[in-house]
Amino acid sequence: MNDQMSDEPHGGVTGAAVAEPTIPHADPKDPYAFPAAMPSSADRAPRSFEVGAFPVPTRKQDDWRFTPVNRIPEFLDPFTPSGVTRVTVTSMDGSPLDSATASVSTVPMGDAPSGTVMKPNDRASAVEWNSARTATVVDLKGEPGQPVLVTVTGGGSAPADLDALHLVIRAAARTHGDVVVEHRGPTMLAEGVEIVTGEDSHVSTTFIQEWDKGSKHVGNQRIHVGKGASLRHSVVTLGGDFVRIRMDQEFGGEQGNLNMLGIYFVDPGQHIEHRTMVVHNHPECKSRVVYKGALEGRHAHSAWVGNALIKPNAPGTDSYELNRNLVLTPGAIADSEPNLEIENGDIIGAGHASSVGRFDDEELFYLESRGIPEQEARKLVVQGFFGELVEEIGVPAISEHLMEVIDRRLSRGEDAAMQAVLEEK
């Protein structure tokens, strides 16, 4: 037997005093001092303008595990932008902006206000930052009489058309206004968006992706909601072979209100991915995240990842996130993952839910029992599935357009299904 004593705190009885474990105690001046068991996901995630701060994505990394990264290698290293993407900014009816309430300007990348809303949060967003040459800045103040329309038109979907675009949307304090960003045409686009809403402002931003077939769009949005401000942020993705949009948000003061809405329709072979990160970092703020998607055809793939973090210094938080997916035909895959981190027991409420399902047979039976043909009944169910969110976007011209597009997509899917039946015969 070895009688030699050890000074280490393990290994049985020792001749030295055993160090007591350190237990964290609450410190009102430092909200992270307790519980302080481990940093939150927002604290662990790197943020940097340097591409080298982020590893090349693989499916083994949590942030990229739903993403077929082999389809976007060109977006993962800095590149020289082609410059083929066109950006125009007008009033919603196509007329020039009212200079008293809205303006547009261009600044070199890195000059304020570009780069003022957080830092890039993954390799793709850092690549966009280092590839884009200028930033388009849209400023709102007062109460614009009609929404501001930003039209982004792609110039091609070939590898040589790879382009980078950076957009900054700023709303001054107490502004009441709407911004609609429409994406259309063929594209290969890395896009960065920064949104800043001033104190006590009430703003809506709507981003519509109606890219042509063959298009790829990798986007990153960073959002700052001011003290007492309200932001309705809507994303509608209805086109493009590959679309991945990540959105990170923070509050700038107490009593902020964030409403994030999402609609997507995925066709065969398309990959559509949306990722939201809501950070409650001030007291008495409210957030709602509701995303709905429909998928049709073999290898149609959607991914939605919703993250919500309630920090210790955010008492009175009210947060909820929901994702629903409607699989219209066999062979489509929908990945849905809500995540919630609560570091504060003094909250009003926090919750999340997600679902992936087929048509409700009872709804279809009810409609068919009233004499409505099956295909028409299916269209009515899908229109009802999206209808509430479309109306909530709050821009009548956009709402009408979206319902028309959804109806065309459903009719096109119906025609394709009929063609497949005829070919089998």
C-alpha cells in the first residue's frame, strides 16, 4: 500500500485543505453573475467582419445542418461582384420618393450607417460584407403617404453573374411607414440587410422573393428595434432554386414590439430555408414569430429554425414562435426546429410550437360534402392556410398580389399532377 499523501483535492483523504467549490451569487450590477452556469447561444456564437473568424460550413455544424452546402460553394469565399443586379427605389405606385419623408443614398461599404447593426454572424454574411462594394441606404421619417418600394432585379443565374448587395433601412424616431423589398428575375445573389427603427416608431418591412428558376439567394438580415418601437417584419419566399435567409434581431430599449411573419411555397427540387434569432435584452418587450409553408413535389425541401433568447436583464418578456408546414404531395421534406432559451424567471410568457402535416381529411371531407370538387377543395384549404398571414402583412396591394401568386402555384401544381397521371396511363 502506498502511504504517500497527495495535495490534490481528489483521491481520498489528504494532508492539505480541500478547496471548496465556488458557487456563483447574484449581483444586481451584473445580471450574468447568476445563474452564470454557461453562456447563452448568442454569447457563444462568433460575430466578426472577418471571413476567417468562421469555419467553412459543413452539415456537421448546427447552424448549417439543414442546408445542402454543396449547392452554394461560391457563396462561402470572398468574390468580385458582377454588378449585374439593379436596385431601384420609388414610391409604391412607381412615382419618385417624397423627399420630405423618404430618401435614398449610396455609401461605400464600411461607412456609416453600414455595419452599425451588429456584426456578421456566419461565414456567408461575412463573405457578403467583404464582397459588396457599396450599400444602398433608405431613410424614412415622419409619415410617408405610401410605402417605399425597393425593387431588386437580378441580372442572371450563371456562375459569372454572382453578385453582392447590401441594403440599410433606417426609420427615424416616431416614424410611421412601410418598406417593401421585391426580388425578381434570375440571380446569384449574396445579400445583407440592416434594419434600424428609431424610438417610438411604427414600421413594417416586407421582403418578397419571386426569383426565376435556377436562382440562388443567400441572405442575412440584422435588425435593431428601438425603445418603444414596433416592427412588423414579413418574409415571403415564392421562387428560387436555393434561398437561405438568416435574420438576427435585438431590442434597443424597453417596451419594444416585434412581429415576424413568414410565408413560403416550395416546388420540386427547391431548398427554401429561413432562420430567425430573437434576442430579448431589455425589459417588457414582446415578440411574435409565425411562419407557414407549403411544399409540393419530390425533393421539395424547406427548413425553418426559430431561436428565441430571453436574457437575465429582460424581465416582463412576452415571446412566442410558431411554424406550420403543409405537405401537399409525397416526396417533400420539411424540417422545423423551434429553440427557446430562458435565463430569466420574471417573464409574462414564452413558448414555441411547430408542426408538419398533410391536408386535414376532415376539412376536405366537409368541403367535398358541400359539392366542391376535390382539387378545388384542396386549393381552398391552402388559401385558408396562408390567408390570415397574407392579410396581416398590412399592405393591400401586396396582399392581393400574393394571393394571386399562391393561386397560380396551386393551379400549376394541379396541372403537373394531372400530367403525371396521364403519363402513367
